[in-house]
Amino acid sequence: MTGDNPKSEVLPGRERRRRRTSAEKLAIIAETMEPGMTVSLVARRHGIAPNQLFTWRRLANQGALTATQAEEDVVPASAYRALVDQVRELQRLLGKKSMEAEILKEALEVAVGSKKRMLRSLSLPTLNPRDGSR
């Protein structure tokens, strides 16, 4: 059997994999849901492996493909968790600094208040308007 293998495809140049958009993936998945269509038949028609199509179907059922329909970059879950932890730490530090600022404001008010009281006690005595005494 020296005939050509119709399943293999030679990609010219540096191209190794075809990148499909979420819309293309969802359209291919929708084809598998049509009556009389099988995953293997649809995969063969589009030149992809059946296991890849099964993976896409599983991701679509989990909502992963519909979340990426906006064609935005998707970050791994570990990177997302790291960013959430970083935000939580920054919020903690912000709360700590806010509390320190409030404490310093109160200390300043106490210090300014005691200075005023001290200045009043050190000021010259006032004359009593009734009898003219000090």
C-alpha cells in the first residue's frame, strides 16, 4: 500500500497549527448536534482530530467557549488566583494605612487641643469686668 494517505495534510512554511476563533469552534460544535452527524464525521470534514472536537464540546458545555466569544485574551486560572490574592493583599495594606492615618489625625487633634489649653493657662489673666480685679 504505497498510496497517498488522504487523512494527512502537509502544511507549507512555518505554519504548524491552525488557530480557530471561538465562533468557528462553536459553529463546528453546532454541526455535531445536527441530526445524522457524528463527531468523527464533522472532525474529518474540518480536518481536526475527533478528540480535539470532544474537548471543545466539553469546554462549550462548561461555558468556557461562550466566555471567550468576545475574542479577548484568556488568562489561566492560576494567574487569575494570583491577581485576586494580590488585590486582597493591597486592600489589606490600604485598610492598615487608612487606620494609621485615622490614628495620626486623632493624635494630632489631641496634641493641638492640649497646646491650646496650655496656651490659655499661660496667657495673662483677664480683668474681671464687675469689680476690676484680676
